Amino acid sequence: MKITWFGHSAYRLEFGNSVVMIDPFLTGNPVFQGDAEAASAGATHVLLTHGHSDHVGDTLAIHQRTGAKVVANFEICMWLARQGLKAMDPMNTGGTTQQDDFSVTLTIAFHSSSVMDENGITQDLGLPGGLVITPKAKGEPVIYHMGDTEVFGDMALIGELHSPTVAMVPVGDRFTMDGKRGALAVQRFLPSVTTAIPCHFGTFPMIAPDASVFEREMAGAKAKVLVPEIGVTFTL
């Protein structure tokens, strides 16, 4: 699997015949200096953890350019459909959907999920979630993108049910857990994880500027920390 991090919580996964964009906050992302069209070229799917603008990001533009199917909770799908989304697979917490080369399970997360409209009115967009992406081909890593969340004990059930090998962990504090809590989440609740990738840091001044706390707290852990360079593809 090829993985590219675009800063914040935005990723591109390439495996089999699939090109999967997760929370594609590209346009307006202050740490992403690349080209949004190039970053999402060939996308087959867009997966969303929740409805905040710094996660929905370029979803509609990507769909319009590539025809990518959007997989998200029901409320987000219906909200995007009113704006022209044609290909979607709505789901909700605990559900699993089949997506050609892989399956997606929407897990719980502790956060919020809403959008402010042009009239300044906040619209609820369902519950926030995490994503478990399970490729059907043997040998590919199982990805647990936690979404925006605090640590919670039922991460142990996610680990037991899905045995993820890669965890994408928000560590920026203030709006999510911090690096210490993120390290606890991986070490206490996710024993199958061998690669821990911190995210949701360094994007805005209000959150942690780097992942150093997470790296320090993960010292000596079974899971190895990988802090990718923004826009540089790596392989797992």
C-alpha cells in the first residue's frame, strides 16, 4: 500500500485498483503546498470521518473531477447530495460497507460533526466517527484512522474486532487528544498496531506544532512511530 499524508488528517491510500482519499482537506490547508488536483488524481473513493470543513475539504471537487464515490455517515451524504454529489455509500456507526478492493467500518469517536451555513446557522451532520479500512488482498495493512477523538476504552474492542496494523492518531490537543493520550491509546488498546502515524497537528496555531510528545511517549513501544513528510509517498 502506498500512503501519502497531506497534513492535518488528510491521506491518500493506493492499493489494488483503489485510490482512497481520507478527509481530503487540501484547498485552504495551510501546510499543504501541493496541487489539489494532482494530489487527488484518479481517486476512486473519498472516506470522511465527520462533517467539519477541515475534513470534508475538497470532497465535492474531487467527486466532480474523478467520479469518486463518497463513503460517510448518512447525514453527510445527504448534505453533500443536496450540493450535487451523485455517487455515495451512506452508512453509520458500527456498519461495514464493501468497496471493491476493501471494506470500510465506521467506528465511534468522541468529537462533534457540523457545518455552519451561509446564514451563520450551524447544521448537525450526524455523529463523528473513525474508519477501519480492510483491504481484501492478503498482505495489505489494515488501517484504523481514528478521526478526531479523545482516547476511549472501547478502542480495545476496535482492536479486537479488526486487528489493525496501522493507526492514524490525532495528537494535536485542544480539539482532539494530545500526544500522551494518543500514545496511551495505541499502547494500551491496540496491540496489533505495528505502525503509528500521528496527525492533526501543526496545521493551525491553536494545536500542537509537532508530534514530539507522541514520539516521546511511544519510545520503547512495540508500534513504531512514522511521522511522514507532507506530500511524500511511502509504502507499507
